[in-house]
Amino acid sequence: MSGKYLVTGGAGYVGSVVAQHLLEAGHEVVVLDNLSTGFREGVPAGASFIEGDIRDAAKWMDPSFDAVLHFAAFSQVGESVVKPEKYWENNVGGTMALLAAMREAEVRTLVFSSTAATYGEPEQIPIVETAPTRPTNPYGASKLAVDHMITSEAAAHGLGAVSLRYFNVAGAHGPYGERHDPESHLIPLVLRVAQGRRDAISVFGDDYPTPDGTCVRDYIHVADLAEAHLLALRAATPGEHLICNLGNGNGFSVREVIETARQVTGHPIPEVVAPRRAGDPAVLVASADAAREKLGWNPTRTDLAGIVADAWEFAQYIARER
């Protein structure tokens, strides 16, 4: 059965891929994005587009929406440390305005783009949803605050909500992929070296207690991630707030990613060892058991070479656009 969905932040990386998946499933999609970090080219053909801010959500909220999928947020960890007010105002204040608009219009289903940054440095691996939430930066803290807001909204006003806590999202879905500026994610940065747009990739620490001494992270293909959002729409239950991790369940080291990119691209990718970054845990890997059990989600694009190959194809597509 088709529905009508508002996708906030739908001109960004994950939002655009989810919007495209909704369209492919036969749904009507309206994208709301202020283009501060998103790109007009990221809005899928077939989606309606509103250039606007979630803090003004009441202007566009419509009782005809079946649900909201909420991606609109600032997400640069480093920036959040030096400009915390920007993250509290937009991520928390914006979501508060969005929830109020949804309440007024009686739109009672929400899927929220949350993050593994809510956990901070984990005590146990793999990370489960019951792990302590101790974010180490204002970005993670702002997302955790929103999760608390959603929990209380569900209890008080009957909202049916699912928060999806992402680990490292990567890959691309056709012409929809990462266009971040500045870019901080490992795979697109490595691919920029392969393209000759950077001289080398920095490896921040090679003396961690891991098999090759570099940090291990859980990479999830953005198309698998998108499929989880469609399943979450079905799983949302009035008055309940479900929180699920989304990850591969496997970890890949920084050096494994670099070597895989060399093989996929056929280019030498010089690396430079740099000092460890403060607050970088040695290993971050998700337990996605809850998503499998409660959403019926089963990621199928778990091969690192496939994830990198899709990202490489998109990187070349963007290079041709320039």
C-alpha cells in the first residue's frame, strides 16, 4: 500500500538514498531541505522539493502525510565541539519544532536518523542498544537529546517512532551518494587519493590493540540502511519508541579499507601515519540483532569490496559532473 512521506534532509547523503527507495517502492515523497549541507542534485527525480528549514516545519506539515523520516541535522563531530550552539539549536531545536508540527497536524509516525555517537566510548563490543549512552561530543549529545524527546512524545502523545542508530554508512545507490564538503569519512577520502585529489590518506594511529594496529569500524552499505527505514515505517507502533542499531556486525580496519580501495580502483594510495585522534576508540562494531528481530532487517551488501566499488563508481560519476 502506497503512502505519502515527508523526508527532512532528503537532499543529503542518507536522506536522498532513502527518498529514492521510497519512490522505487511506489510512495509519494516530499523532500524538505534547506540545502545548507545537502545538494539540490541529491533530491531524486519524482520527489517534490521544498527548500526550507525544519524549524519552520509548521508551514509545510500536512495531515495527509502518513509519516515523517527525519534526517535533517548537522553531523560534523569536530565542528560540534567548537560550535556546540549550532548543534543544539538545529538538531534539538529543529526537531522540537518538527515534533510540534507533527502533533498539530496529527501525523503520528516518525523514523529518526540517530547515530552510534550516542554511545560514546563503549564498554563492550559488539554494542547493543542497552549499552550506556555517554556521548563524547555535542553532536552525539544532541542526537541523544532528540531520542529522549521522542521517547517522551511517544509516551505523552501516542507517537509511533523508530530511531535508527547508524554506524559507518558507506557506498552509494546509483547517482545518490556522499557529497560532503568538508568530507570527513574514510572511504570517500581514500577514493579522493585514488582520483589524485589528495596526495595521501592519513592513518590516525597504528598502535591500537587490533590485528594491524589501526582502528576497526563497522561499515554498512547505504542501500541496506535505506531498506531498514522502510521496514521501520511498518514497525512503528503508536505510543512506543523503538531504538535499533544499524551495522554490518563485522569490523574492518583502516588499513583493510585502504588496501581494498587499492584493489578496487587499481590506483596506488599512499598512506601517512599520523598521531591518534583524541577519543577514537580502537573498535566500534554494532550488534544489529534488534533490527533483525524487530524490523525483519537483513543486510545483504556486507562485502567491503562491494561497498567500496559502489562508492568508487559514484566518485567517478561526480568527477564527470564537474
